[in-house]
Amino acid sequence: MKALGIDLGTTSIAAVVYDAAASRVLWWQSQPHGAQLPADHPLASLQDAVRMFALAERMVEAGLAEHPDVAAIGVTGQMHGVVYLDAKLDPVSPLFTWQDGRAGEAAEAGETFAARLSRLTGTPVHPGYGLATHAWLLHHGLVPQGARRLATLPDAFAARLAGCSRPRAHASLAHSMGGFDLANGAFAAEGLQASGIDLGLLPEVAPDLAVLGEHRGIPVAVALGDHQASFLGAVGAAEGGVLVNIGTGAQVSVCVRGRPELPPGAELRPFLGDLYLATVATLAGGAAYALVAAFFDRVVRLYGIESPRSAYEVLDEAIAAWRQSGGGPFPRVRPTFFGSRWGDGGARVEGWTASGMTPEAFAWGVLRGVAEELHEGYGRLAPRASEGAGALAGAGNALRVNRHLRDAVEAVFGHPVRLAPHPEEAAQGAARWAAMAVTA
């Protein structure tokens, strides 16, 4: 069976056609969507949902043109963020992404919007979670006119593709919005109502492997969160599997059965049946290194130089030469430039000595810091982790394209990183999910 999977990511959109019988990708396409929008609030993060939908629709049609015998369509994409839709499921707002931090502002008596929602629902809710962002917008009178539904981007796209009248969400994406009760598999209605949220805006929660409808006669499966899709694409649905995923953000996950108690800072995310992903997510993934590259690029521009080479390329070569010559002292960097799920302040640099005062030493320190923060999270999951695992599955564009980041992860974790055989792990996972749905 052939299945098409599409991933509406933070920086790009990708599609694959996957042969389930042969376990291989037959066709793929990926393109940056360039959908970031300017915002009038320093903590806001907005993207053009209409632009992203249009590009995703073109990619679906391109895949179907190449492989007209596709028998299932799967959708995944960035979690946590939300978009407002009208009665026809057309966007009436930008996408408010997972990087939107406004729910971290104080709502009342010093309690943030995210913390208030967490207290009222009894569920972990962080800034960037869609319903926390909605609470902030609601409080400030910024919910758009004509909004009839609220959904994650992949849920909205899947519903449009399948011709649904209302978005339906798998637990992976419903949970990512915040205020979702894992034990009951439903939104925490009483707490959400107490916070002033209209339950009629929320998507209906769909079961595992549900088929939403059809697109050109092809079944469309309920969308799956990109974290779960990446795990499925890179590891499969295997208890005890471990995945390090570094894209714009980063997370380390262990597949567990049932709903075990986890330590503070760790999160249990729905996956498939009674399988869950015990996860620690950080905000210091590829976005942290992108800041470093942008910093050095700006330094060059301040000298009035327009370099034809990217800062990434120059830093890659400089780090390679520095390491080949034996390296040397480098600073320990806590790369929490965007904050932390655990409430840390800004980034910290320690132990930076005069002999290590070079761009390549600092850049390597940031890469090691990304790996160390993930490893710290992995330590929180240690009671659930596979003891003595010989390899880590790796996914995410940042981990795949940056050899130094892979080396840093391997050095910090003490195990080799086994990359998935195809770069678009999330899109491949969505395709596998869809194939499972139509044969369930």
C-alpha cells in the first residue's frame, strides 16, 4: 500500500509517498514556507496559515500526480499552536505558534495565564500551548470576529482536506493545546469553562487511527502530532525505544506502556493505544544555534562586509578545524535563550577563559549545551529508559544537517546516534499512520 504523508512544520512543509509493504519512501518534496509574520508584541509568534495551507495543498496534489495509486493520506505538523477558523474552516487569524510566549505574562495576582489554566484544569500548561495563548487573547479582546472553531494547524488542514464540518483531533494534538485530561482522554471541561473558554470552539477528540473522510476518494486519517509522527517514522511503535529529536526545538523521548508517574519537568504524551511517549522538551534546539549564526553574521555586517557565504557554513568549517587541531577550552553554555520549560531565566555562559575566547569555541559550547540540556532531561526519564541501549534514534533537521551537533549528542549521551533512513521522519510517520488507519 502507498500512503502520502504531509508535515506542516515550523519552518518548512514536507510531503512523502511511502510504500508500506516495502518500508521505503518513493517520492518526497520539501520547501520552506516563509510564513512568519511581523507582530506588534515582543513575545508573539505568528505565521500565515493561509499561505501554509496553500503550499501544503499543492504538495498533496503533486504527490498524488506522481503516484495516483496512493490509498491513504496522513497529516502531521507543529504542535501546541492554534489557528481560529470560521464556519467553513477557513482561517480568520494567523497561526499562533508554539513559540508564542504571551501566556507567560501575569494574568492576576502574579499568576501567569498558563499557570492559571494549569491550576484550573489540573493539567500541565505552558506558554505557547494553544489554549493558554487563547486565554491571553480572550483576556485582551483579541479573539477575531467570525471565529467559530479553534484547532491546531494539522487538525485544521486534515479537516479541510477530508471535507469535515468540524475539526477532529487525535489525543496527541488535543493534549498539545493544553487543558487535556490524559486519564479521561478528553478536555478538562470544568476547568476550561471556569477559565472562560467556550468549549464549543474546541475540536472533537477522535480515537486512534480514525479516518476523517476522503480527499478525491482517498481516505484521510486524523492528524498526528509531529513529535509522535517523528517517533513513528524514526523508531516505530516499540516500547522502550528512545528518540532524540532536534529541529527548531528539541526533545528526548522514551516509549512507555501505560501512564507511569514522571518526575517534574517530564511530560507524558499520548501515542498509540496504551503506548505513551515519556518526554522532556526543551526550547534550545536548532533555534539556539540559529541565534549564534545570526550573531556572527551581524558582526560581519557591522564591518560593512556582505559575505556570500552563510554563517552556518563558516562556523561549520571553523569548528571542524578547531576540533581537528585538538580543540581546547570552551565555555559551558546553558542555551536557554528562549527560556525553559522549567522556568529558568536567560542563557548562561560559564568557564569562558581567555584561551577559549574564539567564535568556534563558543559555537561548540552552544552545541554541547543543547546536547547537555537534552541529556539532563533524559536523566529525568532514566527510570523509564532502556538500560544499556546501544544506540539512540535521531531525528530532526538540525540533528541531521549539523555533524557537530550529532557529535555533541553522541559525546554527551555516550551512545551513537542512528539517524532515520529518510530526512522527513515526521511526514513518513504521518504516512505510516495513515496506512495503519485504513487497514485497522
